[in-house]
Amino acid sequence: MRAPPVDEPLLDLRYRVETPEGIALTLAPAGVVARSVAFAIDFSIRVALLMTVAVALGLLGQFGFGLFMIFFFGLEWFYPVLFELSPWAATPGKRALGLKVVMDDGLPVTPAASFIRNLLRAADFLPFLYAAGLLSMLVRSDFKRLGDLAADTVVVHIAEPAHAELATDAPPRPPERQLSTRAQSAVVAWAARIPRLTPARAEELAAIAAPAVVPRAREDQQVAALAGVARWLAGQR
Amino acid sequence: MTPFEFQRLHEPIWRELELAAGLRRRDVGDAAPGTAGTAEKDRARFAALYRATCEHLELARVRAYPVHLVERLEALTAACHQRIYRQSDLGLARLGRFFLVDFPGTVRAEWRAVLLAGIVFVVPMLAVGVASYLDPAFILSIHDASSVDRYDRMYGDGSGGRRPEDSDWAMFGHYVRNNIGIAFQCFASGLFLGIGSLFYLAFNGVLAGSIAGYLTWRGLGPNFYSFVVTHAAFELTAIVLAGAAGLMLGRALLAPGRQSRRAALASTARKAVVIVYGVAAMLLVAAVIEAFWSGAAWIEPQVKYAVGATCWIGVLAYLVFFGRPRRR
């Protein structure tokens, strides 16, 4: 882990892991609430499965009971392992919340690690209702439960959808003042967000930046002017 | 260089890599699937393009290029990183190596933990066994009267724990869920400084010892021992090994050596889980034997003793001798 490349340390809980190539990947660990909801979904799925299978196998008498116990055992211990080793690296509950399990270094979770973290679920559960796991998640900034600690895994949010390319058609224009690199990237980032902002919000933000970037633009032209500067900065000249 | 020039210059590389990393669908301009010399087909080229893209990402960050560009490169490098450094420890060859070398090797390497777990299991078992044999009322301080009554009936009808055969499968399922669950519990609770494992080991030892001692006093010993001798070879050994794996976790936390406790726990857990895999396999074998062999009424007790002894020797020999490096 090392300091973010451009600006000061992040204020949020994301943390960076460095790859052997020297680039930093950003991981966003998932907190107690998201994971509890995911667990509740998984739990419901398991109960539903168990009840369905119980009815079906109930028709087979003693033999069916045996199969049911085996199914119960598999569901109890290996339901998460099975899904974590799938390409999604997440149980259906985690997928529903946009979470997945990765190794500490951002790599896909290994079978051994998945096995460890799910066997140690039994320890997280103690003394009742996942109290140990909950405590561990609450005191750590990366929200690891005991199983995660031993397995070197972490549950992360899948990265949110990427920003769009500049979608504005305002005529490119140079800024009226010299801009620092950070100011430049702020303007370009704002322009990229225009499609996702309401027009009023875009104007509001433009009104903050315009005096520093395009002081001579008329008040009703600020959005267009600033978007033009963004295109110019990005190289569409 | 403006972001647009930068993007125009490197776009072909990124697109080729995005295709190879499965981040986008095949387009009109792309080479046909499996064309030689593309990043999709050629691993060296994939790695080279990946390294180039890492460089681009770092440049884009330092030059504060637009967010969408940086994010695209971040997603691309992250996906390639996952492909290149993915570790896989599954596979049939791996499985063979596991049972021939890794599992018995790890058990021997951790002989101290195994020995301690064995003592914590066996000593209470023998002590309580002898106590229940000498004083039959002693068992009532461990089990309630109704379960004692059930043991009496199970082994007392001369069938030696034998049941009608259609219930074999039901018992198999029960043993799988129950016994392997106990073993996993025994391992997992070791995370609490090993105390949980010690407790479960002693607890299970006491349970087994009390029943054995009591039934021996009742004179039902032959029924009982002929029933348990075979699967006990796998089951008791596996419980001890699961406890040993749990104790390893506890030791990592109590005496991490020259690592942080976190790092010691993580590296020990990777070793301990090897034992737990083996334990699960052994308990599966035990469940098969217990359901389909131990309870079979048509097999003479003498045969069961003989097979049981063979299993004990086999299991111990397996753990002691398998997977040793060859001597010259």
C-alpha cells in the first residue's frame, strides 16, 4: 500500500494495493450493513431451497432423509464456497448488493481461502448470531470478519460504472487563465458528469468554477463556456 | 500531449487488450477469434501489452487526464492483473498430490499440535471411561437418564447397534452432517486462542468415554466395540486432527514468532486448512463405514474386529509413512 499518486490521502475507506507492475488498484471494502443484507438474502435462499428439497425428498422415505441430511450439510458449509469460486466470486445475496470476495491483493479468491473463510464462519458465529464476526468487522476499517482475517480475503464493492466520455458539443475554447493540473482535471471531470447531473445542478456547479476559469462568460453562458474549456483541455481543439 | 492525442495513439493497444481480457465484445474491426499473434492467443503479447497499459495508466494519473480515461485504464489493468496473477489450486493432479504427500506431510510437520490434541482427547476419554465403568451412576452426571436408556436399547438387544437396512442411507446422511460438522466446529473454534478446540476435544472425549465405560459395565461391550471399531479408526483420528488444526490457529495467535499476529494467523490457516480437507475426507469414509458396514447385522463380530484392526493400522501407517521424501 502507498500514498495515492496525485493528491493527498483519501478520506474514505478505500485502500490501494500495488501490483508488481507498480500500479495501484483501488478496493472499496463493504461494511456491516451491506453484508448483513446480503447474508439475509442468502439465508432466505437457503431456507427456501431446504424446504423445497425436504418436500421432494420426503417422498423417498429413509433414503430420502439420508440425501436430505447430506444436502443440508452441503448447504450449511459449502453454499458460499461454491458461489465464491464461480466467476462472480459472490453468493447470490452478495451479487444482489454488488459485492464480491477478493484476496487482499485484489486477486480472485483461491479455493483454499474460500474454504478457510467459510469454515471459520463457525467461529464468527460464536457466541451467538455472528457476534464475534460483527465485533471484528466493526473495529476494523476494512470490515474483515475473523474468517477474512485468517483467509486474507476481503469483501469489496464492485467498482461503480465508469464515467462517460465527454458528451458535450459546446464549441472548444481555451481557458482565460492559466489552470493548475488539478483545476484542469476538475473542469474535465465536471464536464464528463454533465449527462448525469440535472441542468440546474450543472449550472450551479458551473457558477462556482466559472469566475476562476472563464470570468468573462455571461451568466447564462457559463455551462457552455466551461464545457467548451473542458473539450479544449481534453484535446478536442 | 492532450488526452485526446494520448487516447488516439494508444487506442489500438487498449482495444486489443480489452478484447483479450473479455471486457468488450468482438467488433467489426477486430481480428478473427484465435488469430495468432494477438493478445488473445499469445500470452507473451498479452503480458507486454498489459505492462504498456500500466505505464499509460500511471501517465494518465500523473498528467491528471480525464476521469473516464483513467477509469477505463484502471478497469483494464485490474482485469488483466486478475488474469495474469490468478492462482488455482484445484485439479486432479493436485488432488492426488494432496492425499499422497500434502496431507500426511502436514500432519507430521505439525506433530506437536497433533500430539497435544490427541492427549486432550484421549486422557478425558480414558479417565471418564474408567470412572463410568467403576461407578455406573457416574454416567448420569454426563448424560440424562433418557439418553442412557436409549444407549441401553441400541446395544442391548443383541443386535449390536444393528438396524434394518433401509435406514442405512438415513444414518449415512446423519453421520455426514453431524460428524463433519463437529470436526469443522472443533477446527473453527481454535481461532479463540485454541481454547475452543481444547474444549471440543475434551468434550467429545468425555462423551465417547462415558458411553464406552458404561456399556462395558453393563456387559454390552462386545456389541458396542464390534460396532465402533472400524469407523472409529477414521472418526476418532479425524476429530483429533481437526482439533490439532484448530490448535495451530490458536498457537499462531499466542506465539506468532517474528510475524505480526495477523500474518502468522493467515500463513498458519493456509497450512491448517490442508489438514481440515483431509479430516473431511476421512470423516466421509467414516460415515460410509458407520452406515453400511458397522451396522450390518450379517457380519460376524470377529470379522469386524479384524477389519477394524486393519483400518487402524492402515490409517496410522498412512499418516506416518506417506509422502516422505525418497532416501538415496
